[in-house]
Amino acid sequence: MIILFEEVSLQKSLKGKTLSDYNLAIKEFCNDNKDLTVYLAGEISHPGISDLDFLVVNSKPKISQEVNLFLSGGNVIIMPDFFMSKARDFENLNLTLLQGKDHQVKKPSKYFKYVEIIEWLPERILKLKSMKQKYFSEQDLMLLHKSVNRSVKSVIQITGKEIDIIEEDSVRSDKAIDKQLILQKTIDYATLAWLNFEKYIIENKIIYGTCRGDVRISSYYKFCNKFNVLSLYFNRLTEIKDNELSKKLHSKTSLSGHYFLDPEFEKYVVSRWEDINTLYLWFKENNFKRGMIKYGWFL
């Protein structure tokens, strides 16, 4: 599932929706946007739970009320054609062309797997914790649980350390799901995964040092003196000169410390961030408030 960093409340449920229903929604979206290049991002692995994720090129799409149900509170990704080749370095999407021009999308850098965890896992943990303070539906939980598991499985692959997780299929098949129990267990093993990842990153000197201070990106994505590797990462990004996104990130953080990055990793991180800044400026120029694949909070 692709989350575009918007806080939403799911008004309707996909429960009971079949693969045929999903295919009809895909067809409707394509028909409503006949002049646009449209990709399906991801797969429909669990009909009735999975949301639909679309990527469209260059323009803001039309989204009907019926299609919006299948987005489950998410949003359609908008990508300018000049960045399509790098789309998987922003987010490692599994793209299937539905209509329009077939762009050549390169494989992500070998360093992307680290950036993906740094940018995703703490945000997911904080999102889970925020759910403890408010009402949430089974679908809210299952969608977030699925995205967390993706990150945790990546950490297991990177570090080689096994973690006992709750598989999506077991949650889906449980007719009497204990939402609070699943929520807490997911927080616990996601937190363990982050600690294992931080240890690996630091021991392999990919990014290390000590950073303190607070981050306040959204109402739930905020923390103080936690997630050291993420703080080091943000600290480095805020220091990039002549970069509007860095200035915006700096306004949302108060960090101090000393960071050290592997030179090749640092080169990749800075170059990628400069590309995201170009994307951010493109969204502002086109007055698009939603659909940015990364850091849409700042729009």
C-alpha cells in the first residue's frame, strides 16, 4: 500500500468487495482519465482489504466517488514524465501499465533499501501509536499492518535477524479480530525491527553518529530524542544548500549532533533529495496539493 502522508478517516469499507469489483473500479478510473497515462501501483493481494493505488503521468486525475472508495483514504500518485525513469528511487513501486505511454523505469539504487526503511518504518510506528488514542476500523488496522509488515520483512532480509511477525493472512482469516492486541503486537515487533536496523546501519557505518532534538512533521509524525538514524538522516538533508524542501524540513525540525555517512550512500541520498525537491517545486508550480509520492506533508 502506498501512503501519501495524509491523515484520513475511512468512511466506507472494502469488506466484501471481490476482485471483479476492483477490476470494475480500475476500468472506471481509466475511462474517466482516457487522455492520461495510468499505471497500477502494487497488486490486489487481498480483495476486500487491499486498496487500489494508481500512478498517473503529468496531470491531476478525475476520481469518481466509487473509485475513491477503493483508494481507502489514500491518493493517486502524480508523476511528471521527466521523472518516470526514477520513479522507483522515490518509492519502489511495482508498476503495471494500464493505458498510455509505457515509460522505461530503472531499478532503484542498491542504497534505496536503506532509505526506504529510514523513511518508512519510524513513520509507520508513530502512525500505529497514534491509532491507540482514537477509533479505528479493522480495515484501517489491516492496511497499516500490511504496510508495516513490508518494512519489517525488508529489515529481516537486510539484517538476517528473524522477527516473529503476525502475517496478514492470519489477521484476515480471524473473524473475531482483537484490534487492540494486533495493534500493540505490531508496534512491538516493528519497534524491534527498527532497533535491529539501526544497529546494522551503525555497525556497517552506513550512517552513524549522535543526534538529539525534535521532529514535528505532522500531528502524528513527531518525536523527540528518538529514532537516532532517522534524525541523523534528516539532519544531513536540512543542510543541503539552495533547496526549498530542505528549508521546509528544517522548519519542522530542531536537531543537533554529528553525523557520518558512507560517501557513496551520502552521494545517493543527496542526489535523490534534490530530485524530490524538483518534484516538490513542480507540484507547487502546478498548484497540486495532493499526489506527491514523498513528503506530501510539505505541500
